[in-house]
Amino acid sequence: MIVLIVDDDLTNLALFSHMLQAIPEVTPVRMDEPLKALAWCRDNAPDLLLVDYMMPEMDGLEFLQVFRQLPGRGDVPIVMVTADIQTEVRHKALQLGANDFLTKPINKTELRARVSNLLALRVAQQQLASRAEWLAGEVAKATREIVAREREAILRLSRAAEYRDPETGAHLVRLSKYARLLAANMGLGPAEQDLLGDAAPMHDIGKVGIPDNILLKPGRLDAAEMEIMRTHAQIGADILRGSASPLLQVAAAIALTHHEKFDGSGYPNGLAGEQIPLYGRIIAVADVFDALTSARPYKPAWELDRAVALILEGSGSHFDPVCVDAFFEDWDAVLEIYHAFRDGD
């Protein structure tokens, strides 16, 4: 344990150092210049500081104030040496963070006892900090494992949907990447980008509840069939809702709202504007763009220019204009996703 002694009197430095050497595992470090001692403390961390109040270059209070402001030095125990009559100095020292006092003339038994007690507390403090750091690491590890399991659950549920829905496959990968890109362009942080990207593949999980004669119909659906098809949004939300997982909560919101339209003409609840959750508004743009530019059993893939024109035309009616602007903010990135993750690759 390193004990730094700061005193302009060389005799006091020698005396204090001699007294401290009797304490097992203590190494005294002597400094007779306060500014030099502060410079040393910037690069070295003492376990305890013993500082005299009366010093010409900088008194003990000034030293204490500057020392406490050094990074990582806020919890180092400090013993200040004062005269018996300096009560006001002691009060000020307590306010600045002193932990204990010694009164001149110094009693060696008292010095050793006070220093030993404070060093014992210092050891306990360091052990507690190490324990807290270890616990924080374990919590972070457990959290990562939980998130990984949630992502796996999302992936496996999405794969289950692939066996019934001809519109999945690489569509899920592109949708996730479009959603992350759009979220980033809207200023959402990395955590929200990840949350949205991980939840996006579940947007159409409700289609597992749609009969095959409707889901797999090669032509356009009639009005009655379309009514049944539209129930997939509510079915998906019912499958995912009620979870304590933030990821599944977001997935449920997306499943329910990604077919809502900005002007209120969408389904299942006819929400409008900001009544539609932001994640649902984001997925609406990404999902429609990818559906237009991908081949389906009932249509060929559209050319990019035609798809872009429809998205822009729907800004303010079908889509949130802010989301549309964000989607086209980095068109090169959109094209990179479009070309890199084609169906069948």
C-alpha cells in the first residue's frame, strides 16, 4: 500500500516515513513540494495521502481541493495534519473531502492506528469495487445471452413462416437491413437500430394463420379473400404480444401496424400520422419498397425507377414523409442492399 506524505519540512517527512514503515506492507513516498506531489499523483495512485496544512507554496486545503479533482482520486483516503487550535481549517478540510486528522505534535501510535484503519477501509473499498465490476460484467454477459436467445427465437419463428409464405426468404434479410438504414438516417441510436432490425423479420408472422388457398394464391385476391388476408396483422400481434422482452414487444407493434397508412386508410385499426408507432411507419416504407422490387407469385419485380416513383407518390398519404425522406437520403446504401441480397442468393 502506497502512502504519499506531502510536507515542506524535511524533518517531518523523515519522521512520518519512519513511523509508517512499521506498518506491514506500507511503502511511504515523500514529497516536499505540493505542486510536484500533484504532478506525481496524476500518473500514480496512492492508497492514502498524508498532507500537512501549513505549506508555503500551496497550503493543505488548496492541495486537497486540486487532488480531489484529479481523475480517479475522489475516493483516496486523506489524513490532514493540523495544529490543535485550527478548528476552522478542519471544518473546511472536511468539506473538501478530508477523511481524518492528526494533531501536532504527532503521536506515533495514533498515526499508525489511523493510517492502518484507513488502509483497511481502502482495501475493502477496492475489493467492493472489483466485485461490482465483476457483477456488472456478469450482468452484461447474461444480458447478451438473453438477447441472443431472443434473436434466435425471432429467427426460428421467421423460418417457420418461410415454409408457408412465398414472400419471405431473402425478403426478411433485405427488410431488416433497409429498416436499420432508415432508422440510422432518422437519427435513431445503434441500440434502436439493432432492435428494429432484429424485430423486422417478424412483421408478417401472422400469415401462418392464413389459409393456404389464400396465402398461396398465384393471382390477385378478391375482396373476401383480401379481408381474410388482412387479419394477419392482428394474428401476428396476438402471437407476439404479452412478452416481457423489449424485442418481442417491438416485433408485436410492427406486426400490428406496418400496414397502417399515414392518412388513416390502412388496416387493421385505421391509425393515422403519429398514432402509428414510429417502427411501424419505418417498416411500412421498407416493406413496400422491397415487395415492389421483388418477384411474387402474382407479379414480376418492378423496375427500381417505378418503385421509387410509387414510394414518392405515397409520401404523406400511404407513408410518413419523414420516413420516405430518410429512406432516400442514402440511395447508394439502398442499392447496395438491393443488389447484395437477391432472392435465391
